[in-house]
Amino acid sequence: MTRTEIGWISTVVVLFIVVNFLSITYMPMSRTATAEKAAPVIQNVDVTARSWSYEISDREFEVGQPVRFSAKSADTMHGFTVYHPNGKILFSMMLIPGLEKPASLVYTFTEPGKYKVRCLEYCGIAHHGMQDELTVVKKDA
Ligand code: CUA
């Protein structure tokens, strides 16, 4: 290999490592750990998905209040994906049936509004209709 080739390969390897390190805080597990450390009070919400609806223990949340979503599937593979009112995906969980522990993720809503929930794992004939809604309200000052 020439010096130029070694130089380019080294640059790519270093960039790869740096970008991975810088993006760690954006990973759901990292965000969950940070939220758990920062907030003494986390609102716990249980989600059970089954063909083709969700059982959600609480559908109303407050702006700025961290919420721990513990979600599981009662039958087949489902998704639990929450959309911002503007249509952007905020987070998504894949719910695998038969697991001992539910999938868990902490999320803090920053704006009030109606947040759509959709299943993004194909789960049968009525998959497209598997939706729900969460409401986020502003806390009284
Ligand atoms: Cu549940 Cu698709």
C-alpha cells in the first residue's frame, strides 16, 4: 500500500470511531439512562400490544415530565411508535412476544398536543388500523 492509501484508510477509520462516539448520546438507551439520572420522578406507563390495538395505562402526560414506557406484546410482533403532531417519528419500540421483561424507554415530551401511536411491524390483516393517541398537556405554572 502507498502512503496515500494508508493515510485515507486511517482517516476513514478515525472518522468512523469519532462519529460513533459523538452519536452515543442520541441512542435510546443513553437517553433513557440520562433521563433516569436527571429526574427523581418518572411517570410509569404500561403498554400491552395485541392484534390490533393497544392497552395503555395512561394516555395523558405533562410537558417536561419524563415518562417510562414499558411495553410488551401479548401475541405477535408489534411496534409502538410515537409521532409528533407534525408527523415526525419521536421514538419507536419493537415489541417481541414472549420476552420475560417488557421493552422500556424513557421519553420526555417537550410540547403539548395530540401524539399519534402507530404499529410499524407488519402484524396481520388489520395492521394498518393499529393506532392510538396520546395527549400531552402543559403543566400549570
Ligand atoms: Cu401491530 Cu402491526
